[in-house]
Amino acid sequence: MTLPVTFTREAERDIEDAFDWYEKRVEGLGSAFIGAVESALANIENNPRGYQVIYRSARRAGMRRFPYGLYYVIRNADVVIVACHHAKRDPAIWRTRI
């Protein structure tokens, strides 16, 4: 079942910050990161309930090659991406967005 996906402003900012960080390290790595985000997003769109609930109603889709996850909730008939969060950072940051 495909559901429409939206991003919170915080999640968009998370992705922009990670892109900038990777791109400053190695030219083109930021673009590879965006590709991983798009791949995870496609998986969420194709099977939104395919990922386990990890906190309250939030689910996490991991990304290949990068230690980040897309954290999202299913609300009514759509998916809301609430964070793009590094696995080693404090989860309280994204949990406050639920």
C-alpha cells in the first residue's frame, strides 16, 4: 500500500545538515547520502508498515552505507518523516518530535 509522504521542517533540516557535512568531507559524498535517503524513502513509500515500531508510533528505516535512519509516523492516510538521525546521537532529539 502506497501512502503519500511529507517531511517536517526539522527532518528537512536534518537531511540538509547531513548533506552539507558529507559534502564538505568528500565532494560527491553528500549526493551519495541523498541517494541513500531517496532509496529509504522509496522503501517507506512502497511498504510503510514494513518497519518495526521502535518508539510510541515511530518507525525507523535504515540507510545503506550511512549510519542514519529516517524516523517516521503513519498518521491517518499519510506518512510523516519526523527526523533523519545519526545512529550514534542521542535519540531524545528525534523522540521529542513525535
